[in-house]
Amino acid sequence: MKSDRSDPLTIRARTFTLPLRVEDFLVADTPGNVGVALCGGGSRAMCAGMGQLRGLDALQVNGRSALSQVKAICAVSGGSWLAVPYTFLSGDTSDEDFLGPLVPPEQLRPVKAPGIPRDHCLAWLRDGNIGRVAASPGFHPAPWTLQVIDQGERLGVPDRMAWQTLVSSHLLTPYGLYDGWQEAAGEPPSLAAHSMNQLQRDVLADNPALADLPVHLYADQRDPTRARRPFLICQGAMMVERPEQEMRALAEVLMTPFFCGIMGQPEGVDANGEAPGGGAVQPFGFAGVVQERDAAGLTVEVARPFTLYDMMGVSSAFLAEPIRNLRGRLLEDPEIRESVQGGVPDAPSWFTPQLRQHLEQQWEELAADAVEGAADTRAVTTVSGSEALVAAYNYVGPHTTPGGAARTDFADGGVLDNTGVTSLLVFEDIDHIVAFQNTFEPLAEAALGVLDADGAEIPHSRIFVSGQLPPLFGYQPYREGIGYRLYAGDPEPVKPERGHHQVFESSAFVSLLQALWRSSGEGAFSQPATARLALRVLANPSLGVRGRGGEGDANPEPVTLVVCYLGRVQAWYERLHPSVRRIHGAFDDLTTCDGFPCYSTIHINLDPVRVNLLAHLAAWCVTDSDQTDVIRALFAP
């Protein structure tokens, strides 16, 4: 393995502490102060989110696009695969090319035919469309495994950067946002900023030595003809040690082009034995060794700035673990291990169709356990960076003392909160949240309901939702034979890492379930499942969330939460052409079309038809359904 880039930079980084407001960093006309949460879920989340941003872009409010008036976007895991390149889109790819065109359902067709525009063809994706990535042959676990091996052997990419390098080469390189690992120089350095003015004022004024680095700017600042971009937040997690616990805990990390950090004060210590959290630093100083700390900020020595590919890679790191296991199993064969020394051949003779199929089968098992079947996060929180493809950085926070040089492991943001809601609540000028829930778990009737603090079932609560929603209200995910049980008072909860993520009153959870069920047609799924709730926000110091909407809170106004739960919709289905319905399959048979739209998270390689079906449904829900007016009302001046 070749060594990392060895010419460190000494930079000055400003620090930030609570309270935080988006307007402290990015001022814009955003009536309603709306934040959009794009949940995690691999290619499913990316492609559904593509449709939802497409719909918001088409939805006209106050005489302009709703998307241009969104104050902030928080993206988690697969949601970051969409949000990062969209925010910094450059080159010849237009916004419409990237997000795709809006097409009414009745005009969709399976293939190109005389008189049918190409954009109406489900088998077609425009050049530059982000959905093309999910549909490309290389966006698949088998070639991913070979790429990770090749990166390490030929380029010297260390395991701690393997996932970030892999995923960025597919999702950022096509848009000019990642140059790839440099064999001689190592990690490619770059900066991310909102505008040249912001870069000069906040970065280069204190750090003229960074002036020669490539810079990625917000798309609308580089090209004024593009639509305005919202404030971007990528949600990640950092592993912290708790001496009294066998399993490492996780702390939520907010990563933006303006700052990166742990805004809350979680229990535990980082790899240098220091308590993390309490604020953030400018992103280019987030990963390094602190040399000096004073009232104006920090002096930090960095190998290169923490930047876009780090943010996106950390946010989506869950799939790195099954890739590590595939690599290990492949290299158990001595012949293969010998043949890849120095790099993977262009067409290795041993990479037969049978081996590819075998890798695919193993991926199904490994990824299903890591993403959907695991009862906790033990697999991603007990393996050290030297043994796994775990992102690892020298964590720097506003209170970091000089000298600590040990790297701390990071993890996928969806392990803690896959919705993205909690990170938006850190910002005190976000008043309305649209949470797009693009989950693999369909809304359904349940055998049991919600249990109150005394263990009694609450009437009219037998409704199943994805396990990523209940923890926001202090409840555990649904359990067969039990229903929904509170975290409080349960010594052995499921998903224990989410037990400290409550931000809303528990009593509101039943209201959420009932609103989703009612809006969907009481199980008929005639319209999109959409819930609008005015909620008190509970203070959560471990997340940096302050209380609001309750007695004694500084802000007496509640937050409006709109949950858009993606699933099959009868009104959309009935408008489809018969040829498209045949692809979709029977409406009530949830196994047809790979479970559309709730594709499994492990199915990262989606063909163009499935990409398009997912994106078109998601866009239609935003622009032409009962959900439309609910969203539009949030942008009232």
C-alpha cells in the first residue's frame, strides 16, 4: 500500500456553537422557513428523492418554484447521493436533466414508439440524470468489490477511505465534483463553499495557502441561470466509546459546506479520550490535529480539507460493511489474491458469470443483515477501522484540545435517525418540515398497536410504519407480538442506539399513525399517505435540539411536521396506460415489480424502468395529489 499524502497544511478554522440558525450562514427569501428531509435507503431513497425534488421544482408557490424557496435540505445516506451533486451541480447537465422531466402518468410508456416523446419512455433516462448512476452496470456489489480491491492494490487507497472513494467515483465524478484518488498524491484536495464571496470572506482571508485548491460552489452561484439551492446538511454519525458498555455508541454529526460537527453533547469519548460535541468547526478543519485553540478559533494541521466526498461518503457508509465482507471472501482464494497484487486486471479470467452470481447471492445475505435485519448496530460499532471499510478521521470540535492524533471511526447517518428530521430541528429558524419517507416498509394494518406507559394498548393504533419514525416520539420500532413499546423503562429495547433520539411528545405518535392511515384511504391507498401535525419539540441535549412550542420554551410556536410516506397510490395507478400497468403488476399484490415502490435497500442496481416508475410516482404525489395542497400551504408568507 502506498502512503497517504504527506505534506500537511496548517489552517485556521472558526468554530460555531448553539444556538444555530440557517440565516447565520445563508440568507434568502424562504417564506414559511421550510426544511426538507430526504431519508436514507440507498438507490431507492436517491431515485424517490429525485422525483420529490422534481415535484417541488415544478410546484408553483408565491409565483415561483417551491424548491427554490426551501430553506434547508437534510439528506441522510442514500438521500445524500442525490442532494450533494444536486447542490453543487456543474458542467453541461441542466437541472431538468439531473432531476428528470415531469410527465403525467397517463403519458408514460414502457418503450419508445412512434409519436411518443423519448422522455415519456420508462426505459429511457437522460444524459446527466442521477438515476443513470443507479442503472449503470458498475453500480452493483460485484464490480464494487473489484473496485475496492483495485483501489487498495493499485492506488494505495487505505480502508478508511475506500468507501468514500468508491461511492464518489460513481456519484460525484460524472458531475465534475470528484477527481478520483491520485496515485502519486493520494487523497484529492478540494474546497466546498456557497459562493466566491463566502469563500474569500470566511476561508481564504484566514487561509491564503488554500487559494490554489479546486473549489466547488453552489450550482446557482456558479451559474445564475440555475434554480436557487437550499442550505445543505448531510447527516452522519461518529462512534464514541463508553467504558461501561461493550458496544460503542454513536453521536449525530451534521456536515455542511459551512461547518461540520456534533452539535449535541453525547455521552462517551472519541479515540483520543475526549468528550466530543458542543459545536462545530469549518469543514476544511474538521479532520486534523489541533495545534492551538484560542478565542478566535483553532489552528489545525490537516492532510487535506474535509470536503464533499467525505460528507457524502460518511453519510452513506452502511453499505461499506457488506462490501468489506465480500472482499474478504473473494480474497480467501489464493489464486485470486495473487492475481490482484498491484491491481485488478481489466478482464480477470477468474471473474466468471458464476462467480459474479455467487457474489450477488452473498451480497443479498450480508447486506440484508446489515441494513434491514440487524436488531442493533453491533456490526458497525464494534469493528475497528483497521479491520473494516470504516471511515475514520481525526475528529475536531470547538473544544478539542491540542495534540490528539488518533482517528475516530464514523458511521452512516441513518443508523441513528434515518429520517433527517432531528438534524433540521437543530436550526431554530426551521418552522416547517417536509419529511419524505421513502422506506422499504409499506404502510399497513398491524396486529397490535401502540402501548402507553402502563403497557395498555391505545385504541385505533394498529397501524404499521417504518421503524425509522417511532423513535422520534420515544417509541421502539414495531415488534411482532408486542406492538409499539416505549423506550423508557425497557431494559432490552430493539434498536437501542435510537433510544436517545426522541424530539416529539410520545402522545403524538398515535396521531401520526392515524393521520397517515386516514389520508391513504383507510387502507385503500387511494391517495398518498400524508400527515400534517403541529408538534411541540422536546429539548434533547445529546442532539443539540432545543425545546419549542411548550410552556417555558423560548419559542412558543410548535413545529409543523408533514410526513409524506411513499407507497402505492390507486389514483396514480388508474391513470397509467395498460402497458405500464402490466409492468407495475396488480395493485394489491405488493410483490410485483420488486415490491414497487418499496424496493429493498440492498437492491442498489435498479434498471431504468424501475428508476423512472419510482421517480414519476414520487413527483406526482408532490404535484398532483391530495399531498400537493398540504405541501403548498407550508410556503405561505
